[in-house]
Amino acid sequence: MYTKQQLSQFPYFRELLGEHEMSDILDSLTGLIARPFIIGFVRSLIESNRQFTFGIIDLDNFKFINDTYGHKVGDGVLIGVASGLIEYMGNLGLAGRFGGDEILFVDLQNISYDEKKHFIEGMYFNYRVLRKNVKLDGCEPFITGTIGCATYPYDASDYDTLFSLIDKTLYRGKSKGRNCYIIYVEEKHKNIEITQMAKKGIYQTFHRLALQFDLLPNIHSRLQAAYETLTEELRISDLYYIGLDGVLKSMNDPSVAEDVSDIDDLMMDDIHFGIKPEGLEEICPKLYQVMLDREIEAYLIMRVAVDMKGFGYLMCGEPRNQRIWQEDERAILFFTARMLAGSLERNHQQL
């Protein structure tokens, strides 16, 4: 929670504290600055022509945490992240709660690209702000977040444009799989539109996959088309399939053929996903070694099965990317695996 002494170092808040109590200025749950005042602070910096970096943090899968553990745990997560952020930022700037699970931060020191990169990366390491377990009564949910940021006056000269840039970069991070940060760079991001990054409705994706399976003549052409659709919709790096022989093959690189025959020891259910494969070393060392060799950090595995009959597995594996797999993404891979299993059953084929 911010103190009166911390806020008083800024002219904007010194004036406010003459008219408001601290309880008015701070968010009652997190101790961050309340939305109207963090926005007012940003506007005051622009009026005084002071350079700063403006960013937004969106906690990944926060609705899932609330739905799974309850709102009390969700509140605890917000408090834990907020306290970590206040401590991490120190005297470099301030942070405020924008609403729900979104947090704004103002960094008055790190302006160049390299400075911003170093500063934001620091939020993700050593359990400082994100990628950490928040210890609460009865559970320790693992918390990640997606960040977008831009800098005044180099990227924008007014508040509305500046906010639109951090919003755009945040959505770009979400479209890449979340649990990452995007720093606005005009050459890369100027022409990106949020509407273009927003995912199509899941019905459209299912419909497209169903048509491909209906119209294409054989299993391999259907799987190739599914791979192209999943690459576009889920923005995956590769799609792997593992047949009943336990050999992992890549849709992106036909030369890949790796023995992961111990995968059955991992798959107690139709789906398994996670971040970092270290926990797999004892359960399925062959699969673990393949993931290690291919630098896979985030994985999503789905059983290819129909009517209790299994034909293997589909796997998305992201190298050097601690991606958080969303519910709609898991649903799309499940639908793909089920369609593939139906085709294999009808044609009496194997992967």
C-alpha cells in the first residue's frame, strides 16, 4: 500500500492530499492508486512535458482463478501482485488499479528500449511481480501476466493516443499466447489493429475445421489443413502428432521422428498442459528429453480418441515461450483431435 510520504514527492499528489484523504486516492483492495487518480497523474505528466513510460498489466486467466478458487482467492492474488509491484517499482514511479485485473504503471526512469526491456523483464524474474505462486489459505495459484507499454513523448504526444498504444501492445501480447510483454515500436506495431488481432469466434474455427475434414480426401491432407488452421488461429509454432507407435512427428519439419513412447504414463486424462517440462523427467523421460532438446517450455497435449478408442496424441509445443493455454484454445485442439479420431476410425487408419 502506498503511503502519504511516497505520494507527496509528486506535485500532482501533494495538491490532491490537500483536498482528499489517502483512502480516497488509493484502491481499497490493493493499496494501488485508484483509477481516476492514476489517470490524472499521467495527464499531469503530459501537461508538464515530463517523459515517462506508461504500461498496463493484465493478469492471465484471472477469471479461471475466481471461478475455481472463489473471489476471496482472486482478491488475494490482486493484493499479492500489487504489493510485489509497489516494492519492485520503488521510487521509479507509481502504479494504479485500472479495473478488475488490469494494473497501470508509470515508470519515470526507464525510457530507452533497452532500459524498458530490462525493467519489464525484471517483473517476471525472481518471483518479484509475476510468474510466481501467491501463497494463500489452502492454495498457491501460479500467477502470470501480459504487459504492453509505450513512452511519452516519443511514441505519442497526448493521453488518448498513448493509452491506445499500450492497449494495442497488450492485445498483441495476448495474441502471442499471454505471459509476455510487448514494448511499442512504431515500425512493428503502427499498423496493427486490435480488431485484426481479436480471435474469431470459436464457432467459425470449428466450422472451418469441420469443412476441411469433410472435403479433403485423406488423413494426411486433413491433418495438414488442420495444422494450417491452428497456426493461424492459435498462433502456434508447430503441431506434433504421436501415433500408436509412440513416434513424435512434426507438421513443421517432416524430418522429425522422435521416440516418446512413454507419453502414455503422463496422459491420465484426455488433456495435459503446462509450463516448463522439468516435472516430466521422472514420469516420462523420453518425452522430457525431446522437449528439452527442442527447447519446449509450454505444451498442450490432447488425446486423439473416439468411443474410448485411442489413436495417439496431438501436441502443441512452444519453444522459449511460457505460454498460458486458454480454455478456447484447449477446446479448439480437442475438437481437432476428435475430428481426426473420427476420420481414423472410419478409415481404419493410424497416425
